[in-house]
Amino acid sequence: MSLHDDAVLVLKGYEGQPELRELYLDHLTTHPDGMYKPCGAGHLTSSALVVDPSRGRVLLTLHKKLGMWLQMGGHCEEGDPTVEAAALREAAEESGIAGLTLLPGGPVRLDRHPIPAPCHWHLDVQYAALAPADGVARISEESLDLRWFAYDEVAAVADASVVRLVEGTLARL
């Protein structure tokens, strides 16, 4: 099965945000290349909020290009077998934490946001990843900083999309 086909199945199974889900599905129908960065009309991305429920905190990265505190995530790559695998790969690469596992139940949220030309949109499929108790975070080249925040601290440092992702994750936990 292709990554495109997997994304369609994941989105069809996602029960939240019906209008946005349909927009994503329409995008993939119209753009067979819609999984990857070269698609100028926009492309799917995959991200994961790294969570440490035992300590009541989330790990955010200070994005190098945007200068914003965000969850881990990014572009799908040709070698990614599934959207979930892309989210887990991105989370491990950007957090440096080995042994992350995705919270069961599929995506937590979808978030569509504009990006600078030549592409116009990121259609982000957002998951939550559980950090192992002994996990050690290490900053990557893609980040200016990497920091743990208590759940109630996120709204003071991150934008509304990250806050909604934290809220959705906490509801699922």
C-alpha cells in the first residue's frame, strides 16, 4: 500500500473535524502528489506531540525557521510506510528520544495552516507520542531549543493549534 493510500484510509477512519477531514480527502483525490513537499497546492505533513503523562508535561521544540514553540513534526518522506510512521520518525528525530510510542486511536487532530510560497498549505495529521520514563531529549539541528512544559504552561508559549492538540491529547489520555 502506498503512503497516499494509507493517508486516505487514516483520514476516512478519523471521526473528528468532518469538514477539515473532507478537505484533506478532496486534496488527496485532486493531487496524487499531495503527500509530499513538491506539491505546490499544499501537502500533508505528520506530527506528534511528545507527552510524559507520569510527569504531566509535553515536549516542545522551538522551530528554527518559524521561531515558534511547536510539537515535533514535518514532511512525509518517500520511505515512510504510513502516516503514523512519519509522525513517529519525526518525533524521534526532533526529540532525540528513543522508544516513543504513539497514543492508540489514530490522529488526535488535524490542523491546516498556511505556509510561505511556493507551496501554500500544510495539512497536518497530528498524533501524540508517549515518552518512556527513562527517555532523554536531545536537541536536533532543526530546533533552536527543546523544552518540557507542564500542560498548563503551553498556552503561555505556544499558539492555539498546539493548545488544541494538548487539549485533545489530554482528553484521550
